[in-house]
Amino acid sequence: PRFTRSLHKPPSLPLPPHTPLITMASADLDAQFQAAADSVKSFEPKTPLTDAEKLDAYKYYKQATVGDVNTAKPGMLDWTGQAKWDAWNSVKGTSTEDAKKAYIEVVKKQQ
């Protein structure tokens, strides 16, 4: 047929020189992430959170704010430190954007 452009890829248009590199979508994601992080400081869950639920939020927050785990694994007597390190290490390689999205979803479920 005469229509050769892919339906899955929009045509690329040059951006005007005043267009910011951060898109509205990423700015919105940053705002949602910050709102979720702020809400964690003050919300009271209906039922107490399990350690696994806390670690779920922790690992995505660390991955979104720091990136891949960058510290040595804590010693064997530091059980809390080891659990946190293991949780964070479990999402190694996750992009900042995906980690922010996952964190937002985890916090929404916990509230």
C-alpha cells in the first residue's frame, strides 16, 4: 500500500530551541513521586505494614533516588541492614523512571 509509515511510531518533528529537555510527563512523574514520598512520612496505614511491605517501598525509593546499590553488603549480624541491602539489590538495573512508577504504586496500595 501507499501508506508506509509505521502505525506504532509517530513521525519525529524537530523540537523548537526553547523546548525544555524534561518533558511534561517526566515532570509529572517527578511530582507524583515526591508527593508519594512526602505522604509516607505522615500517613497511618489501616493495618500495620509487614516488613516485606516496608522493604518493597524502600527498594524502589532507593533505586529511584540513588540508582543501583552502591555499598557493600552489611555484616551478617546486621539483619536489618542486610534485608534492606538485599531488597535494594533485587531491583538492580531498574531505570529511575520505572522505579519511581513502582514506588508510587506501592505507596498507593499501602495507604
